[in-house]
Amino acid sequence: MWQRYNQFKERGLKLDMSRGKPEKAQLDLSVPMLRIDDGWIDDDFISEDGIDVRNYGDPTGIPEAKRLFSELLGVPAGQIIVGGNSSINMIHDTLTRALLCGPMEGDTPWAKLPRVKFICPVPGYDWHFHMCETLGIEMIPVELEPGGPDMDKVEQLVKDPAVKGLICVPMYSNASGITFSDETVMRLASMKTSAPDFRIVWDNAYCVHHLYENDRDSLMNIYDACVAGGNPDRVLMFTSTSKVTFAGGGVAAMGASPANIARHGALLTCQLVCYDKLNQLRHVRFLPDKAAVEAHMAKHAEIMRPKFEFILDVFEKELSGTGTWSQPKGGYFICYYAPEGCARRIVELCRDAGVTLTPAGSPYPHGIDPKDSTIRIAPTYPPFSELRLVIELFPVAVKIAVAEKYGN
Ligand SMILES: Cc1ncc(COP(=O)(O)O)c(C=O)c1O
């Protein structure tokens, strides 16, 4: 095995598979959006409500962009705030407001409480965990099962009034690729929490990121479930076009109850005059509705699908019986679950042979994977031709690490 490994090493590979970034061919799909002659007419900068998008105005977004995100998030357009280029930024702002001002007028600002805890389904998104850590929110990891977090555990934890929220990626989850079941959504929406200002941060970043036309996960509308459960203010939903158009150059949005939107809309006005409405209008001219987004996402899937299938095929051939892995139908990641105690070593071996993976442990709060088992693989960034050349390194690294730990 070392001989095969050294052969990889001698090839002088250099590949970054650490983050879920689109590859160039995916970014190229949205370039027509930037062409003046394709999307803009000389003086056609006026949004539906008559605002010139080149000027100040519409702090919560232009109406046509609200309509688009209302379709994606499943709430009326009046319950949408269209933001800037980042949903992570909107989530950070939302949590910061809860900490400094309280989730609603009259609520105690969370930062004035002795402890604020959030439930964090794991494996999860490292950026959520950095954010909570930086903001002083204690994280309680709860294992993700095939249908979502262990709900018996969640229902137990929310009896603690210091548990103020849960942060998750409910569809094609980063990192495990699972989608919350209807039962999970209903239990989250209707469970009894000790904290009346309990919030679910529903980061639906991958809501339209299906790999297959006819074999897709579907996610129940949690806002409707919260209303039915008598908890309309419980959920704060987010998404963005970072992985639809341009990563870091897209448009983000938040959807929630009328009371939450009123609260955040009001607090927003001391933060900025308005977001980038030119980008909002550019986006809706290019992708006017959900049907257009889905047609566009089918083109992304054409580029991404062969990579996912190739990796899964290599795992099947080379790793059967050694660890397990996810088989996602969408999203950006494959998770490999190594035999316990091997993940760090596998990532190290790959790194030493020129392939950078997401650091082992990063899908867990504070970077601590108690089993040292989960490895998030991000197949999207390298073009397929490069991915093909290097992915066979991974099983070799796995076999070496497992042999070192457990013997042959
Ligand atoms: C779950 C999740 N949320 C949010 C983001 C980032 O979104 P944005 O670019 O809108 O901040 C990512 C990117 O990897 C992600 O995986």
C-alpha cells in the first residue's frame, strides 16, 4: 500500500477539495447575467415598486426578488427580507441582534443571560460552529440520523431554558447530505420548549441543489408546520444564490413570520440604508422564478453528478467493508465515516500527497469529532479530469491509516 501511496506522492499532485466551491464551468453558467445587452435596457433600472435600483431605497429588498425567494423558502413575499451577498452574514446579523437587542421587542437580550446554548446537529457546517463560538453561544452536539437530528434528545434538551436555539442545514445537509424527514420537521415545529424565545436557524442553502431530475429529496415547509404547531415565530429561514449564480456574488434572503420580519426589518435600518439592489434586479432578470432557477440548477447538476458518481463508485470498489459513506441526492458533499480514530491520519496522508481535504473534526463544534471518524469530501471544485486522477489516493490513505491503527 505504501508503494501505491508513494507513487501518488511522486506525481506531485496539487488539489484543493477542502471547501464546497463551484468549479469554473459552473460559474460560467451565470456569466450571461452580467452581460449588459442580455439583461439590461439602457434606462431599465426601475424595480416593480418604481424604485431606481441604482439609488437608495427598498432596505428589505425589491419586490420581484422577494417574490423569487418567497417561492424558494415557502413563505409569502411580505415575509421575506432580501439581503446582500451572503446568507451566513444574514445569520450572523440575526444572532447578533438576538444577543444585543433580544429576538423580539421586550425579550431579554440573550447576551445579558448567564448562558445561551444552541443545539447543533452533527456532522454540521463548520461556519455555523465558528459563528456560535465567536458569539459566545455554547454548542450542544446532537447526532444526525438519516431523517434529521435525534429528536428524543432534542426534545429533552429544550427543557433547559438556557437552550435558546438550534442551527441546522435541513436539506442535503452540509456535511452528511441528509434531508430532515416530515416527522422531524413536525416535531421541531411543535415541540414544547422552556425558552419562549427559542429559535431554529434553518439554513436552507441547498434547497434547489438536486443531483437528479427524478430522484430528489423533499423538505416539508417548516414555517407552515410552526404555524400549525402554534409557534409561528420559532423558525428563521435562510438561503442564497451563492451556489446558483456566483459564490460570494449572489443574493441572500431570510424568510420568517410577520413579527420576526418586522423586528429584523426595523433593526436593519440602523445597520445600512439598503443592500445591493442592482444585484437583486440582475438576478431576477436572469432567474425570474423558481422554474427558471430549477432549469439553471439542472445545468449545475450535469457538471456535478459525474463527480459524485465517480467518487461513490471508487469507494464501492475500493472501500467496501472499510468505513461507510453517504450517498447524497443533492448538495455539495459526500461524508466518509472512517473506522474510529483514523480520520485525522487519513486527511494528513492525503495532504502529504498533495490533496487538501477539509480538516478532520471540522463538521463538529470546536473541531472535535469524538470518534475521529468523519471526513467531509467536497467534490465540486476540481474539474472532473483532475478529480479522476487523484481520487484513488483517498482509499489508499484510508487503508494505510486503518492498518496503522488496527493492524492488517
Ligand atoms: C450550509 C451553508 N450555508 C451557507 C453557506 C454560505 O452561503 P453564503 O455564501 O450565502 O454566505 C454555505 C457554503 O458553503 C453552506 O454550506
